Amino acid sequence: MEIIVRPATVEDAAALVEVYSQSKAQRETLQLPNPPLAKWVERLSSTPTGVYRYVAEIDGKVVGNIGFHHSQNPRTAHTASFGIGVHDQFHGLGVGSALIRTVTELADKWLNVRRIQIEVNADNEAAIGLYKSMDLQLKREAVDGSFRDGEFINTYYMARIRKPKN
């Protein structure tokens, strides 16, 4: 099974609605349930400066995406954050790893980003394991950092800080 990662296009909007309509994606990302197609069309049509969007495909089907946000503030231009989602039926197959590798290569080789971070639900053990395997480390916990299914939950801030080359 080959995972192809490519830049997202407006034509991917319907597929991303499907990804974020899945129960795990609704539970474990900061996206709201049942995202409208128009929202994804708008998002993919007008990507701001410093935002990079990629999708992962398996056999021509979009099965995940990542949004990478490179800070445009001169004082924080060495930082970026990302959000990621994978279709429920494609968890554990390397989709998340492929997407994260794509943006870390962009950050390291082309954007000179030193710090990459993500916020993750503290009870999302699978995602935390993935992020640790990609060299992100737990930096702090935010009590009541997110609201899900009618209750507040804690979130972790995880980051990878690239060491300067000697």
C-alpha cells in the first residue's frame, strides 16, 4: 500500500468533509462535527500566507490531511504548528507519519523552522505515541484546554525543537 502525500486542492473539499465526519476525527481534533462542504471549499480556496495544506491518498482516496501554519511574525518566524486528521478506517497504517514527515521536511529544509508544535487531547494515546515517534516531546499540560462531548478535557502541548547544526 503506497501513501501519496500532495498539496491539497479545492477538489479535495468533499473528501475532507468525509474525513472530519468520522467519529475519531470529530472526537480527537479541534474541528467541529459535520463540517459543511462550503467551509472546506473556502478554506482550500483562500489559504493565507504561511499556511501549507497537504492530503494523503491511498489508492486515489484522500484518507488524511495536515495543515501546517508557519508564523509570519518576525519574532516567531522560527516556529510553526500543525493540525492533522486521518480517516477512521486508515488509522495505524502510517498516514499520520507520512503527513508529519512532509511538513517537518518542509520546515527543516525550506522554511528554517526551529520549533514545531501541536496541541493534542491528553487522553489521545495513539496520537501522543505518533508524535513522540516523530520526535515531538511533551512540553506542558493545559487544564481544560478543550471542550468535547459536553465537557472540558485537558490537552498537551508537544513540540520538536530542531537543534542547530554544529
